Amino acid sequence: MFKKLLLPFLFFLSAGVSLLPGCKPREEELQTTGGLAFSADTVKFDTVFTTLRTVTKRLWVYNRNPRAVNVDLISLDNSATSPYTLIINGDLRQTASSVYIRGNDSLLILVRALLKDNGQSLAAKKYVLEEKLNFRTNGQEQHVLLRSFGQNIYLHNNATLACGEVWRNDRPHVLYGTVRVPTSCTLTIKPGTRIYAHAGAALVVQGRLVVNAPADYSPGSGATDTVKASNANLVRFSGDRSAETQYATAPGQWTGIVLAPGSQGNLIRYAQIQNATIGVLLYNPDNATQPDVTIQNTTIRYISGSDVSFAGATSTLGAGAGVLNIQGKATLTNTLLYDCYEYAVLGEGGNTALNFCTIANYAATGGVRKTQSLTFTNAVVNSRGATTTQAPTVSVQNSIVWGAIDDEVFLDQYDAYKGSVSIQNSVLKTQVYAAATDAPGKPGLSNSALNNLVNKDPLFLKPIGSGLGDYRLGATSPARKRANPLSPVPERDLLNLPRTTATPSLGAYESTK
């Protein structure tokens, strides 16, 4: 009987004690000893451009003690003049006092940086800026280091450039908003220059763009004069967060290079264009003075966009492309296009020519990417939103068009412009056009007179997307040493290796095996 009464009595007693005034849960009781733990001992900001605010980094402050602690002070070494900005527990402030943290709970501090120009007017000198974030708890001093690797830049913020402007490699150039090269003016970009574009930024060329002019850079003809991806003379266009691992291969970070109607004489050599919605856009929807560009020894990669719109007009197929030619003239030689999530080359009207180019588009699986890497159409949406018909002129020769899906070539409404299409002496992946004879709306690209290799795997050294691929040719590739090439045959390939004029390999890379 006693045992039966004891259990309810103990339960009542324990409940009553917990409800007595002045008693707190253990985790809310304040202790006068013990310190803090942190999610990192250093908050790092890599490759910070001076005068531009960084991304926000998180620092978690943990109270691993069973009871609460009172953080007497959180402060920077130089709170009033610090380049670092803090948000402590949701409040923007540089210092905080008497910050209460329950037992086994945490506090979030957000950190951003804004570095001043370090006064180096000529050289693009990197510098390290460090400051301590200090915590005083129960008489114990603790610190977290804030570290930034800063670099001076040339900032072009919604700017119209001066005529004859020259961009040199002494500092990176950072684009914000729309940066314009005005009509009748030339922007010259010297060897080794790095251009970083902020989200949505565009380089709009109404005049002329010259990247790595022959007078500025010619790699030579010696055995060691190859042009590797790490070559210091390459001009690089990329997103301004591409130095961060999660953004290095991410597409769609900026708009791209836009060549407006009347922009002529454009030349892009020994360049790398990446992380854009469109690598190069020739935009002439109203069939005005045709913009043109020559692209040589260039790599275009990590490209994607959706419902692309310019000046109120949307392209017919509404997506991103390595090269999007809307009623312009684009001539590509020794150029590699890969990891383009919709199109490598999309031509809407206009004139497009590829010679010794490689399209290796493994950016998405067949279940995701439904658009053919090399696509042409005669449908052009003008600036008023009306669809017009403009026949494209297409030349693909000595090239490789390959990728992750069964059909990497598409000629929309082919019968309307079949007399202006020439696809010869190339490796092509296509099921629709694999026949040896033409059919309504379908060219027979296996016709022996065209000398194509249809659905013959080019056997790249490493055909993997997301920046891991190697699109040179393997030792047994059928694209190696092809006789009877179509002229012209460039003397050297993308890597500046000599080509054999009589039997060069197809694509951007000459085989060295």
C-alpha cells in the first residue's frame, strides 16, 4: 500500500518543485566559468576586389557548456575604421555587450568586407588584410581571425567607355551593369587581361572589340610555344565569383559579350569566355547593318540561360548559347565549345562558319538537355516581337560536333534554305540526318560526297563535363589525320601545335600521336 502511494507522491513533488518561483531550467542558469567554441578559427575572404563589398560569411559561436554564459563583449580590433561589417544576432553593429547564450546553444555572426584600394596605382598587387574579432567571456579572452586577400581593380560600373580605350593586364577589370563600347570606337584588350563580370553584367559593343590582336600576341612556332589553359597571355572573361569552388563552373553568372547592329571588325583571339548566359551574342533582329566577329583559338564554356531577352525581344528558341548569332556573321576557327547547357552554337538567320572547331557538349544528360548543340533556324523574332523569315548561311567543315544526346545537329525548316548549308568533312552525332540521301526536311549527312564521319565516336581523351574533360583526340580516334581537308587549313591548332596541311586532324586539336 505504501509503495502504491509513494509513486504518485514523488511525481507530484517533482512537478511542484519545477513550478516553484525562482527556479530555471539548467540551460538558462548562468555560470561564471567556461568559454566559447567557434565554427572556424579564421573567416577567410579569397580574392576580394577592392572597393566592392564581399559576399557574406557565417561564423557560429557555440556555448558548449550545460549552463548559460554571458559574453561580456564582442568587438573588432578597430571597430570604427574596420573594413569588416558585422551582423550580430540579427542586428547590424560593430560591437555588442552582455550577449546571453543559453547552455548548449549558439549565436550567429554574419561578416562582410569592403576593402579600400591599397594605393598601388600600377601593379595588380595582392595584399592581405587581417583583423581579430574578439570575445570576452567570464574573464576569458578568445579571438577569431578575419582575413581577406585583396586585389586592386578597374571598376566599370554602367559605363560608356572612351574611344580608343585599352584594357591592360596590370589589374583585373570588373564589370557591373552594362558597359558599352560606343559606335565608331574600339576597345582593345591586351594579352593576359582578366575581366570579371558581376551578376547580370554585359559588355555591349556598338563599335569594335579587339581581343589579343596579332600585333599584341603571337605565340611563336617553337616546340615549347604551345598555348596551355594556364598560359598567362590568354584573355579571360568570367563571373566575378568564379574563384569560389561552387561557382567555378557555374553558368549564367553574367550576360556575356553583346555585339550590336553595326558592330564590325570584331576579333577575339586566344581567349577564354565562361560562366555567361551567352558567350558571344550577335544581335541584329531587325536585319540592320550586320555585326560580325572572328573568333580564333578560343574556349567557350559553362554557358546557360533561360528565356533570354534583349531590348524587349526574345530569341526564337529562348535559351543560352556559346555563340548566339541573330542575323550577324560569325566565323570560328580552332575554337572549343563545351559545357553549354542548351546550345553551343545557335544561328537565327545570319552567316555562321565553323572550321576546325570542336563542340563537346556533355553539360547535361539526355533526360535534361533536349536542345541540339549545333542548331540553325530561319525564324527570327524582331524587336517588335514579330517572327520574320531570314535564311541562314551555314558552313561547318573539318570540325567535331559531339555530345551527350543522340542528335547534336538540328536544321529547323531546312528545305527553306538548304542551298546555303554546307556541312562537310566533319564528325557528327546525329540520328535524324544519318542517311546517305536527302529526305524532305532532312539532309543526308552520310552522303559520301560530304566526307563526314556520322556517329563515329571521336574518342576524346576524357569526355566528361563540368570542367573535367579533355577534348584532345585519343590515339585511335577516327578524327585523326584525315585526308582531303577542306581549305583553309590553319597552320596551328588551339594549342599552337603545327597542323599537317595534307592530313590534319579534325576539330580544334591536332593529334600529336
